[in-house]
Amino acid sequence: MSESLILPVLPLDDAVVLPGMVVPLDLSDSEVRAAIDAAQASGLNKPQVLLVPRIDGRYGAVGVQAVVEQVGRLPGGEPAAVVRGVTRVRVGTGTTGPGAALWVEVSTVDVIAAGERAQELAKEYKALATTILQKRGAWQVVDQVNQIDDPSVLADSSGYTPWLTTAQKVELLEAADPADRLARLIEWSREHLAELDVAETIRKDVQEGMDKQQREFLLRQQLAAVRKELKELNGDTAGTEEEDYRARVEAADLPGKVREAALKEVDKLERTSDQSPETGWIRTWLDTVLDIPWNERTEDTYDITGAREVLDADHTGLSDVKDRIIEHLAVRKRRQDKGLGVVGGRRSGAVLALAGPPGVGKTSLGESVARSMGRKFVRVALGGVRDEAEIRGHRRTYVGALPGRIVRAIREAGSMNPVVLLDEVDKVGADYRGDPTAALLEVLDPAQNHTFRDHYLEVELDLSDVLFLATANVLEAIPGPLLDRMEIVTLDGYTEDEKVAIARDHLLPRQLDLAGLTAEEVAVKEDALRRLAAEYTREAGVRSLERSIARILRKVTANGELPVTVGADELVGYLGRPRFVPESSLPEATQRTSVPGVATGLAVTGAGGDVLYVEASLADPETGETGLTLTGQLGEVMKESAKIALSYLRSHGAELELPVTALKDRSVHVHFPAGAVPKDGPSAGVTLTTALASLLSGRLVRGDVAMTGEISLTGRVLPIGGVKQKLLAAHRAGITTVLIPARNEPDLDDVPQEVRDELTIHPVSDVREVLDIALAPAQVATTVAA
Ligand SMILES: Nc1ncnc2c1ncn2[C@@H]1O[C@H](COP(=O)(O)OP(=O)(O)OP(=O)(O)O)[C@@H](O)[C@H]1O
């Protein structure tokens, strides 16, 4: 409740004291003296005065009731009084009282409690004030400001700041609501910060010898400011550009809240001087907002059969992948038709993720999906993103702030319902700049993404109509919570026949087109494509294959003689000798395993399936060491596999007729070549055991055999993952016999028939079986050794 009382007036010329401030006043000033004397004469034990700002001789409508804390002399001997502001009061009519002072009636202004908004604003203001104080070198004050918890007190503490104008402080005095005061302070602080930044840059640049140019810049800026000032004095209101923004915002069909925010920025733009760097920031922000396709939406044109036709036209094979995509689209469409919201209750399966090695068509399938639905397509590359701001944008208080990639993608798409491909989700990582995963989760969550907030944009963006797809090379590397939201579809790589078909139907026609050639001018025969796939490239996908075709066409163009037919035998002329040994000569595995202690394994890496070799050797007995040394960048799980293999052989060597004593007295060294590539996983267990057994027995490992499987301490072979990718890799490498865990037998159904036909596959359940098949008979070893 407001109460009224009578106080002697103490006018402050061009100065403002806010509640809570303690200030010394010069008692030699007659008005000050009169007010203090009058207060003391009133007989109260704490004499009180009214501090009112007086600007150009006129009193303000609001003042501060203050207590006189002390009257005395300053160290220099001048008489002074110390007063402390207490509460805001509204100045009423003049009246009479003791002494020479002017007395007025005042009524206290009701205190408005600080709400949640004020708390929020207080946080923001603290951050800004801290930055400013640090820039100004006022380190001692930083802590004091940060320790103030009450938003109202915090706002009023700004009465001490030298960079606010008297008019601004009057505004603070007159605003009863703390949230209101803080909001103004934030705006002014930003402006001040911008000025400080410019001043700082200029100062630095001048110091760095760019003297003349910068001074000219500074002078021009000042000139512009003076001109503007003059114009305003003459009542001239220019600012065509600002008006332009207003017209653009008004003409644009923006959602209500966005329009409101945009108009507010236009207001600010009109109030800010051209010279302030903030005008640039505001313009950039307005441009961004105006560029977002708020109401643009493409009409979905798909029916399920039509969609399937588009997918089939763009990609050869992949029929189960296409089935899964079509199912996903069908569910989506049904829910949409029924008005159920896009993915509603289905927690997983919200986002379709295409996983597989490079060059198998993940990105291009995403494009195809967009085409089949009649939607726009944008790709967001996430590889190497470690900063949350990359996804969600920088706050506008940052110099050079930008919106995040999601906002940029929508802007680029030009519609609110594009297909957005989040490429390489397995390559996002977290570091000190925050975790992009959290932001991505929010983007993908149907419960949250209709009100997605970019830090830069600061207005809500509805992402609920976007169809998100993701791609990844390695499933294990996708952050767990993201993986949880995804429905995984794996693409494992192609067989030689599939590659030939893809090359014939898609890669060759496209490369011809790019080279400006026709199929009549250049014919590449099927046997040439087959040799390209088999001998010039070794990959799960078709990327190098496409590149080789492009190289051939470039050579053809350079030679200039058309038409040309390229058969298998002409390849050497265009591309040189093949890089991968043809099947007829020794496969690499045979060469590698020509000494005891080397075995061929199968692994899945980021680039698809691959063959890898394990080399074991015994250290010199002289050294007396009996440990196990592992090299080749192995992960923990793989190191454990090696220990298990060694333990198994130590305890079972005798029954396997292996000279295990050697293991007891000598140290073993196991190496995985290609040491630069980190390797991990349990599936090298059987390979490790075989390499060690070969070393101990002196029996070679068969060169046509490759294997995969985890082992237990008792020698059982346990199941592993990635059977299809591993078998495709073995086939590519010219291996003919493959050992897999018996419990993985059902996975063979996924392996293309032509690959199965060419491999002898042994499902095994015990290490003994592995050694029986993989180790060559002892006499072979003797011949080689001889
Ligand atoms: N089954 C297929 N049919 C037709 N073209 C294909 C097929 N698979 C891949 N391609 C073509 O191979 C090229 C490489 O594919 P794409 O770039 O989509 O691979 P990716 O799996 O996304 O690789 P990365 O993970 O490296 O991005 C593209 O030009 C694509 O059109």
C-alpha cells in the first residue's frame, strides 16, 4: 500500500539516485544544505530527504526517499553529507515545513515483486554487465554485481554505472516493475557493448599500424553521426532503409509471434544510430527471418506405388532397403491421412537411418525419397560437428552470430516440409562447446520439434512436418540416445554383379552425360565394367568405380577420336595396370600366410567389410620375458581377446599337440598390420588363436581361408556381427573358404546367393574345428621351411 508523507526536497542536477545507492553530497551547495538542515530539524532520529532529479531546471515526477546517514567533512575538509536511497516515491504538491527548504507531499510507489521473467532477465543482464565490466577493467565490481540475487536490487545497482545517460537513469527510476527496468538495461547494455567493441577494434587496429585508414573510418563514422544529429535537430526524419524493412515485414506473411518480434527489431533499428554496429546485426537478423519460408509448404504428391517406382528408377537392387523405406513412408502417410500426427506414440522408428559403408548410395537414396514424395531435399553434413551452436545457432550477443544448421537447411529448402538428410550422424562428438547430440534429439523429437528454438533466431520454428533421414557408416558410433530414436536400415555393400549392373544402368549414363558424350559415341562393354569392379577397385560401394569410369571418359575426350568402344583389354591403356591382383595369381592372403604365425581374419570397419591379418611371433628366450606384447592400435576388447586366446592355448595346448612350453618360457608378440587404423571388437578371437597355434606348431595357415568369431576360455566359438559385410569382403579379396560361428548360420540368408556359391562356408562351434580346417598339414610346413 502506498503511504504519503512530507519530505524536504533535495534536487539533483542532471543526476539520479536509485534506491539502495549510497552517495556523498556537497554541503557547501545552498540547496543541499537547506534540505539537510530542514531534515535534521524535523527531529526524526534518521533524518529523511527527497532526492529528485532536476533536468534542465525541471523536476522529475518520481524521486527517491532517502535517509541521511552521516553529516561531516571529507578528508579534504569540505563539508559533506552521505545519503542512502530507500524507496521510489511519486512527487506530489508543494507544502510548508521547517527551515529554508522546499517541502513536498510524496506517496510511496508500490513495490512490484520480481516474477519469473524478471529472474530470467536478471540472469541475462548479469552476463552482459559482467562482459562490460570486464572490458572496462572494473574487475572488483564484477563479483559484487553477480552476488546480487534480487532482480530489483540488481536493476537499481545500475545507478552507479557511468555509461548510462541521465535520461536513461530517469527511465529506470520511473519504471516500477523490475522486469521492465531489466529489459531496458539489457537493451542499453547491448548497445554499449557494441560501441565498446567498435572502439576496441578501432583502437587495436590503429595500434597495429592501420592508422590512416582507420582514422578515416572513425572520422567518417563520426561525420555520419553528426549529420544525423543535425538532421534530427532540423526535424528531418530520414531512414528510407528502415522504412523499407518495416514495409517488408508488414508485407511478409509471418506468423503472429514472428511478426511481433520482427516489428520490435524494426523499431529498434529505427532508434539505433546508423553508426552503431548493431544496425548491421539487426538487419542480418531481419534478413534471416524474412528469408525463412514460414508459410511455404510443398504438396505431398506420393502414393505408395508411385514412390516405389521412383526409388526403383534411381537405384539398382537394394530391394529390401527399398521395402523398408516404403513401409516407413506408408506408416507415415496413413497416420497423416488419419490426422494422427506424424509419428505420434511410436517412440522408435521416428527417424529412418541408413547405415553402411561409403558409396553404397545412402545420400542418393535420401534424395530419391524426397523426389518420390515430391518434397524438397537438403543435406546437413554433421561430420566433425562438436559444437552445440552448430545445430542450434549462436546467441545474438555473440559477435558474428549465425543461425544453426537446421535453420539454414530450412531456409535453403525454401519450404517448411522438406526431406532433411542428417549426414554422418555417427561423426558428431561432444566437447567443451556443448553436446550437439542433445540439440539433435530435440530436433528429432515429435513432442518438441514443433516449437524448435534456434538461439540466434529466438522465435519458434515448427519442424514437425520435416521428414528427417539420417546416414551413418558405423552404427556403434552413433550416440546412444540418438540411436534410440532411429529405425536402422543397413546397406552392406554390393557384389561384383550388382556393381556391374549399377555401373551400366546409372554410373555410366550419368558420367557420359557429365562429359557431354552419348552412348553412341562411347560404349563401355560389360566385361570392362566387370574388370573395373574386380581389379581396379576394392570397395563395398561404387564410389571408386564411378571415379574410374569418369577417368576413362576424360581420356576418351582428350584423345578426341569418336566413336570408341572400351572393352576389358583396353582398360590398361586408359587406367594403367590394375591395382588389385587378379584372381588367377596368388591372392594377397596366400602371400601373407606363407610363414607360420600369420592368420587371415575378417572385420567390419567404417569402410565396410575388410580382411585383416594377425601376425604372431615368439620373443628371444634370452630376454627371459614371459608376457604378451600387442601392437597395431588395439582396443581393450581386442586385447582381452588376445589374452583369452593365449590362456586357452596354455591350458589346452597339450591335447591339441602344440608345444605349449614355448608359451610358458617365452614372451609372445602379436601384431595387427595397418597399425594406423584403430581396431577393436571380440570377433578376432579365432584368428588370434589360429595365428598363435600356427606359430607354436610351425604349421602354416591355409592361404585360401579367412575366419571370424569370438572365443571363450573353454574354446567355444561365439557368434559375432556383420556376417554379410565380412563375407562380401572375403569374396572380394579372393578368399574361397570362410569359417564363421555356427550360431551365425541364420545370417547367411542375407548373403547374396552368388557369393555363397563361390565360397565354402564352414560353421564352427569349437576352436578345435577351426584349427583342423585352417592349419595346413605339418609336412607342408616342413617343405616350406626346407
Ligand atoms: N544401388 C545403386 N543404384 C544406383 N546408383 C547407386 C547405387 N548405389 C550407389 N549409387 C551411386 O553411387 C554414388 C555414391 O553414393 P552416395 O554418395 O549416395 O553414397 P553414400 O553411401 O551416401 O556414401 P557416404 O557415406 O560416403 O556419403 C552416388 O552417385 C549414387 O547415386
